[in-house]
Amino acid sequence: MQYEAYWGMEMNPFQKNIDEKYSYQSNDFKQIIGRLEHLKKIKGIGLFTGSSGTGKSFGIRCFSSKLNQNLFKVVYIALSTVTVLEFYKSLALGLGLEPLCKKVDLYKSIQDRIITLVSNKKTTPLIIIDEAQYLKTEVLNDIKLLLNFKMDSVNNVIFVLSGQPVLNNILSKNIHDALKQRILINYNADGLSLDETKDYINSRLKLAGVHDPVFNDNTYEAIYSCANTSVRRLNHLVEKCLLIGAKESIKEIDTNIVMLAQNEIELFS
């Protein structure tokens, strides 16, 4: 028997590909969306950091998916361990350009493409660089050059850097001071609080059609501690708890089940 059927769930609300319309409105989610909405108005560079699984990428994805495709051109680059030339080529492809061989030619074609999108097509490019903590110094140096329009007097692009908290330390170095000064929005995601963890679990279960208690009141603090503010880890842990609980045919999940689930997860992490 699938554990969803055992607990009377109409769906799995803890799965990775949950519909964005069911996104949980955590404080981090609201802060990320609010800052991106502001960045949409002013354009320029936004920096979003947070530990793995805290939801920063999900918030950015939800924001970008709701943009009018006639007014915004979204370019998402996840491969950040690249050379400068490879970075330029990835960006060129995202903008619908032929990836030329020389950096100088790529630079000009990218800038010309952005100016054409903004001036002629009234379309704003949104460039998202994920896992940006892995970007080489040379790439970070070139970002500020790529975004220099009309002697650095206008912002034509929404440029989002997303990565682990160490990215803040990297950008604080003197060598990156010119880029750091251009960052208009900066937010670090803290992950779910204890209260949000409890509300998240119960709201997800209600979304799946479960209204009777599934988790013992004593379990939430243990789950919060094990998840360590990570939404991704929390989802994995809750799913494992539900699976073990179904196999054991129990009526309510307690801290013993949480510890069993945590131990299973630790074996593969």
C-alpha cells in the first residue's frame, strides 16, 4: 500500500514538483518575492543567498514564472563552474544568439541584443545565475562590464545572483568592490522557523485532504531540529516519517518515528 493511501492523502504535497500555486508563504518566500518585485521596477543587480534547501531558488522560480513573457526575457544559468568564455556563450545562447568564438565579439553581440530587446521590443532581460558562489573571479569581474550601458548611467537588465551564504564573503573582498557597489537588493534566506515548520506540515497535509492529526505535538521540534531550516530536507524527512508510519500501521507519528526517519536519511547523506 502506498503511504498516501494509508494516511488518506489525495496527493503528495511534499514532492519536489508541487504546483507553484500551492507554494507555502513563508517569511523568506514573501521577502524574496517582495524584493524581486522592487527589482523589477528599478532593474539592476539583486543578490539572494541562503543555505541549501531554504527556498531561495524556489522563490526566484515562482517570481520569474509569473512574468509576462512579452515583456520579460528570462535567462537561467545553473552551470556556474565555467570559464569567462563559457559564461559568455551560455548567456548568448540564453538570449537567442549564436555563441561566437571570441570574447570581444560575444560581449558586443550580448550588449547589442540587450539594447535591442529593451529599446525596440520593450522587453526586459531577467538573467538568473544560480549557485553563483562557484563563479570565478574573472566572471564576476566581467559581469559589471556586461551591465555597463551608456557609461553606467542606466540599468537595462534585471540580474539575479543566487547562491550559498559564502557568496556574501566572496563579494566582500576588495577585488569585487565595484560589483558589490552595484548590488541594489540583498537578501539572505534564514529557512523555516519552528512555528513555520509546524504550520508548513499541517497546511501541506490539509492541501492533500488530511484534516485529522497525523503528527504528535511533540514531534515538531524534533523535525525542526533535524531539518535544520531546510525546506528540502524537511520534505524528505516528513515523507520518510509517513512511509515508516504506514509500514508500522501506526495512527499518529511520534518522536521515535522521526528519529528512525532521520537515521535512514543520514545513512544516505
